[in-house]
Amino acid sequence: MTISKLELPTYLKSLAVLLLIIIIIFTLIVAKSLLIPIFLAGFLSVLLAPISDSLERKNISREFSSIVALVFGIFIIAGIITFVIMQVSSFTRDLGNVGDKINTYLTDLDSFLISGIGLERGIISGGEQKIVLDFVQSNSSNIPTFIMNAIGSLASVILLPVFIFFFLVYRDHLTNFIVIMYKEHDKETIKSEIKTLRKVIQNYIIGIFKVMAILVVLNAAVLFGLGIQHAIFFAVFAAFLNIIPYLGPILGAVLPTIFAFLTKDSLFYPMGVVAGFMVIQMIESNFLTPKIVGSNVNLNAFITLLGLLVGAAIWGVIGMILIIPTLAVLRKIFQLNEATKPYAFLLGEENNDDTYDPTPV
């Protein structure tokens, strides 16, 4: 007796996929505090795995080698966080000094409204000036607190190293789990694909850090050349935001431009910051990223933009950072099964995607 396979209509399949997407997004929002450190730990453990592998080849146990790799990663992250906090503290100490500059601009604006337009708005009288200055000074003092709260909520300082350790220890176990899931495929082929996927993630993350380091040098050179205070802070800030495709470079240039406008006596300096950052962005997008990061992600522009919007909506800035490598991982996983290959094609670039060879319609 043969059992016929139940074949759902296309519209029901589409409805099931849509329902699954809704459930996944709902879960990501509700379990945000737990899932963010898991995702971060997953990517960081892939980055630290080569250290553990090299120690294991010297007959060191998996557990001890994982601890060594974890401690190395913690020292690196702690050093970066310490550097950022020091730079932010130095920046916020001087930010209160821009109050006089804001007062001057408000006075000039009020004079223009009176003499040029005849509108006596009285911007510098009454409570308007005090409100503006209080807003700037109170928010500038809260920047270090904001960053520390963000680090605590995003990294989940206690959970993150624990997850990284277990991912390092059980990385072979997780590989075998995926092999069992795709048991209809050759075992060695699946393991090879997983190894390739790890290499893609490692190359992507390392490439991003290389690009960031070069951008820090270029940004700092422009800002030092223009005599902008806190050039290192602004250079690091802009290089870090460059992780976010499309939006990051624009956001990274806004803060130093405003600061130059408020602290310098000529428009030459903010315009110089904008021009310098535009040139650096052209170098980064046309030379640095294609040469260093390459096509490790290979997502099409629409999916990248949509992913950024979804990531920002559910997890904020950290979601915008994590969404791109996550989509790249999903694309590779979708390629392992015939049923999910259409989704791999949807995520990838059409001209560079070897999943399908569609004819134009």
C-alpha cells in the first residue's frame, strides 16, 4: 500500500511561510535580552575558534583551549570598551563649552528675524535659550551613562562569555546536529559546507575590522588636518558606524560636522569635514570593502536595506550590525536543501548567485 504525499496548495504554502516569519519576528522581539547575547556569542565564537583549534593541535584539551580563547577575546573586548569610554568621557567634558557658541548663533538668528523679516520672536529672551543650553549640557553628561547601559543590555556581560565558552566547546556537536538535519546529503559534503560557512564568517568579521582600522587612520588624518578637537574619538565613532551599510557612513559624519560647526569660527571646517568624509567613503566603498571584505556576504541591495530596517525595528543598532552576517549565514544554509534554495536565491545577488540560472522575464 502506497501512501500518497500531501501536497499543499501554493497559497497555503505562502501563508505558512508568512506565519512563520511573523512568529520568528515576534520571538526575536520578546526574547531580545536572551537572543542578542546568543547571536553575539555565536559570531564571536566563530572568530575565536581558530585559537582553540591551534591549541588543540598541540594536544591541549578542548575545554582548556576554549577558556584560553575566551580569555583572549575578553581582554581584547575589554581594551576596546575601555578605550571608547575614555574617549567619550574626554569628549563630554568639553561638550558643555559649546553653550556660548550656541548662544551666539541664537543671537544672530534672532537679529536676522527682527531686521530681515520683521519677526520679533525673541529667541534669546525668556526660556528658549535656557531650554536649549540645558538640553545640550544635560544630554552631554548622560552620554557615558547611555553607552554603559547599552553595553550592559546588548552584551549581557555575564551571559555573553558563558555562551561563547559553550559554543567553543560544543562546536563539533552543533556541526553533527546540522549533519543529522540534512541526512539525505553526504555527510562529508555537509561538514565541508559548514567549514566553508565558518570561514566566510571569519573572513567577513576580520575584513570588517581591517576596514575599520584603515578608516580610523583616514578619518583621524582628515580631522587632525582640519584641527578638529577629539579627532580620535570622531574617527573611531565614524569607523564603527561604517559597519552599518548605507546609513552608517552618513551617521558617522554628522557628529564631527556639527561639532566643527559649533567650535570653529568658519564654515570652512564643517564643509571640510563633509568633503573629507565623502572622499573617504568613496575610497571605502569602491576599493577597501571590495578588496578586503570581498563577496563574503553577497546579499542583494534590497535585502540588505530591508534587513537593516527590520534589524533596527526589533533590536535597534545592534540589530542593524548583526542582521547582515545573519542573513549571509541563512543564505548558505538555505543552499543546502532543494526546498529552501529559492530563499537563498532571493537573498543573493542575481548575477553572482550560482543557486539558479534564471532567464529574464
